[in-house]
Amino acid sequence: MTVVMNWLSKAAIPGFIILILVFGIIKKVPVFDTFLEGAKEGLETTVRILPVLVGIMLGIEVLSKSGALDMIVLLFEPVANLFGIPKEILPMAIIRPISGSASLGLLNKQLKEYGPDSLIGRTLSVIMGSTETIFYTITVYYGAIGVKKTRYTLWVALIAGFAGLMSAVIICRILQ
């Protein structure tokens, strides 16, 4: 069974590419020209959203290095206590909706500090797996299609992110 699974995992991507090529030939689609057109659109999208991404990354770095993140954590600590959120998790709760790479770096730092098998380490790991980089995702996807007003997307995403955070805290406490 393991040999079959290894073979399937190695053959999946080449098989999928071959399937696309065969399907394109059957439908008489100029596969290579279509690929080049898609690559060109992808590059244009990347150039269009690059300034926003640089701004987000710069803002996160400034927030972290300036000590502003620590001040924000102190500001949110009473609210976190009200909801039973450990204060050690607050930096992740603040950074995760903004940046995946910054939250990964923070996760690495906190796992070294608290250990991966501690309540804090497990909760942080679940948060990483159950929440999204909300601002980054909205910026990239809406920026790619030119949407300026996000309407209710941000609020619904923030509520969902808070639900993921609370679920991580509650479930990790139950399973401790």
C-alpha cells in the first residue's frame, strides 16, 4: 500500500499536467498560447499588487521592531482576559490577520520560548492552521480584480478569524 501511495503522490502532478494537455488538444485549444497568456496576466497582477504587499510587509516590520506591537498587546490584554485568551497568544492574534510570514516567524520564536507541546505552543499551532491572513488575502484578491470597496468582507472575515482564535483556545484547553 505504501509503494502505491508513493507512486501516486509522485505521479499526481505530472499526470495532471498531461491530463490538461490532452484535454486541451481534444478541445482544440492552443495550449501553449493559452499558458503564455495566463502567465502574462499573472505577471501583470503581481506588478499591480506589489506596492500594497511591500507596504504591508514594511508596516509589520515597523510595528514589530518599534515596540508598538508590545503596546498593542498591553492595550488588548484586558479584553483578552475577559475572553480567557492567554496574553502570550495576543501577538499572534494581532499579527496573524495581517501577515502569514510574520506570523510564521512569530510562531517559530514563541515555540522556542514556550515549547511545541505546551498549552501555548499547541494553541499557537492551531491558530496558525485555523485562521487566515485576512488583510493580506483581501488585499491580494480584491487588488487583483480591482475592487476598491470590500463591503462586508472585512467584518465577516474578522469575525471568522476571532471564531478561529476562540475555537483554538477552547479546544486546546479541553484537550490539554
